[in-house]
Amino acid sequence: MTPLALAAAGLFVVALCDDGVHVFDRTNSREVQHIDYSHDDAYVRLTQRLPAAGDAGGSCICLATSSQVLRLEPIAIEQQVRELLKRKQFDQALDLIHNTQQAAQASDLGDATAIAADAADAAGGRAQWHHIALAQAGLLLLLECEFERGLQLLQDLPPFVWQPCQLFSMFPDIMAGWLPRVPVRSYWGLHGQQLPPLAELVIDTLELRAATATTPRQQRWRQGQQSKLQLQQEHEQSVTYITASKQQMANYNSTASSPDSRQQQHGKSSSSRGSATSFRALPSSYDADPSVVEALVQQGKTAVAAYLSAVRVQPSMSMLDGIDTLLLSLLCDVGDAAAVELLVEGPNAAAAAAAAATLRAAGRWHALALLLMNNRQPQRALDTWKSLAAGELVESASTTGTVAEAKGDAAAVAVAAAAAAMAAGPHRVSTQVLLSGGG
């Protein structure tokens, strides 16, 4: 279809065709909105042309016939992103955030004032809008059980915007002692005040997915309802926008400009997490499959453990003792013995009593001995290795770690580790005692 008019403003290109106004994202050529518009101008029909112009600042586009002017104004980027996130259109929201950042950075090149202002914001701990948007997107992705994707967004944020300790609410049983000191940051409030416990989050997500799933019959019914809704909207828009006024105004953005046009584009109105839905493919009491819940919980724990392992060495981390304590617990839960040993053997801030209790509960006796050595308790470490060598303690199975590398021979690992520890300094327990398993 040949456009009657083309005009550009900011990140958008507008094409007016016989079937209405099409708005495209100029960075990726994706159509992001359609606005119904019709005219009865004989000149336009004859010439297949319609005057159009956009101002140099990108604040509006005007389309004109002999009797009407259609003025389109872009909605603020921040509002566009917020609306996209509300509808869980994460790809579009993130594209818009990143494209806006790139455009701003390009315009700031060589602008000493803009560069100085950005540096002052960072130094003063003042978050820019895109920081807030990315934090909100990351939290919403976590609520969708897209753990790795959400955590990657959070990992890239500066510490004055996001702190890893804000994840503690997902593990209240482990982090009860730290929770009262965790900062509460609502951002745009789309995720609530704080994240729910991980198991609860998973069950809520599965229930919501089941509630919004549709059978083929329901899908046909939904399409019929949408067709009826579109006809109604077309009538309403003809009354709202296409009048005999000398000037008409409409907004455009990367989603839509009004509840009616949003429904026309997306086929449904925006909804927040946990809101009522029109279709429910489940009984009123929903019982999640325990195996599915457990798999997602383990996936979440694995992702959070990987995230904490990456960020714990960064500067300006709040509550590092809590971060390391939680990390150790998660690594034990997912059975990564190698990562557990690496953590307890190196510099760490884990609460000593909590860490030792976690390792005992998980049956990570070799790691417990390493922790004791690292905490300058060599006699207790040697006693632990002695009991492990004698078979009084049984190391939990794992596919990684020193015992796994020794093909499960925990006794040999204990003897070798104790011998190495004694070689590093004088201790009371001799190698012969360890080998014999005696007192």
C-alpha cells in the first residue's frame, strides 16, 4: 500500500495510508501503533498525496487535509516503557530503553555539560529514569520466573539503584536476621514493595499461566469478541477523533495512546500480576504439580547463586555477610560442591555459625573442614577430617567437588587435606592417627 504521506519525529516514522495512520520505530522498522483515520478530501483522493510535516525537535507531526489537521505528539518515553512493562511486553520495553539510551549517549558526545551532569548524577547516587526502568523490568521478569534474564538486568545496575540484598525476601527462612535491614525500593511499584518467597512466586506464576491458557474453542470465542470490540472502537474513534473541528489531536507511542487503541492493538486491556482474567482453564482451586514447582524453584536458586557469585566481589555491596551466607546455602541446595568449597576456602563474609550449620545439614563435611581452617580453627578442622576418614561422617553425593573428583573416596580426600594442612603448620593430630582412624 502506497502511503499518502510520510513524516518523522524522534524515534518514529509515521505513514498515513487509506486504512489509517501507521507508526513505525525507525531503529528497527517495526510497526508499533495503528491509529484509525479517514478523510473525505477530493484533492487527496485525486492526487494520492497528503501534506505532512514534523518539527525539527521531534515533538509533533502534523497531517493536513483541506478541512482538517491531525496533530500527533509522542508520549514521554518513560510513560511508554511503563505501559509496556505493565503488559509484560518486555522485549519492546527493553528495546525502547536501550535505543533511547544510545540516542542520548550519541547526542551527549562532545557535550561537556551533559557528560558532567551524568557524572554528577552517578557520584551523587541519583538514578536516571532508565535505571529505574531496567530495575523494574528485572524484577518483573523474576516474577515471570525468567530468572537469568531478570538477574542480568539487575547485575548491570549501579549499586545506588539496586542492591543484591533486595533478593533476601525471596528466602525468608534463611535471611530472617537480615530482612529488617534490607532497603525497600518500590521503583514504579509494578512488582509490589518486595519480592515474595521463591516457592510462593513460582506457584503464583504457574497459577497465572494456567489461568490465562486457552483451549482452541476459547481462542475462537476470544477472536469473535475482539472483532466485536474492534467495530465498537472504530465507531468510538470516529466520534472522538474524526470530527469537523479545525484541529484534531492524537497521541502516539510505542504501544498505544488510549485504552481503546491499546485494546485494538493488543487484543486485550492491560492487566497487572494477579488480576482477574476473562478465561480460566483451571478449576477454582489450583494445585500446582509439585515436580514442576520444585524444578522452577531449583532453577531460581541456581540463577540467584550464579548472580550472587558474580556480584559479591563488586564494590559498594551492602550486607556482604548476608550475601555470602545466602550464597552458601543456595550452593548447598543445588548440590554444587565445587562452588561451595571455592567459597569457604577463599575470602568470604558468611556468618560463621550459620555457614557451619548449613554445611552440616547438607553433609558437606570436607567443605566444613575447609571453612574451619579458613576461620583459623585448625584443630576442629582436623577433627572433622579425622571423623570423615574414619567413616563416622558421610559426605553427601555430588557430581562436582574434591570428593567427586576422587570418585567418591571421601576418606582419601580427608587424609590428603589433613596432611596438607599439617604440612602448612604444627598441629596436634598426626597423619598416622588419621590413617588409622584412631583417637
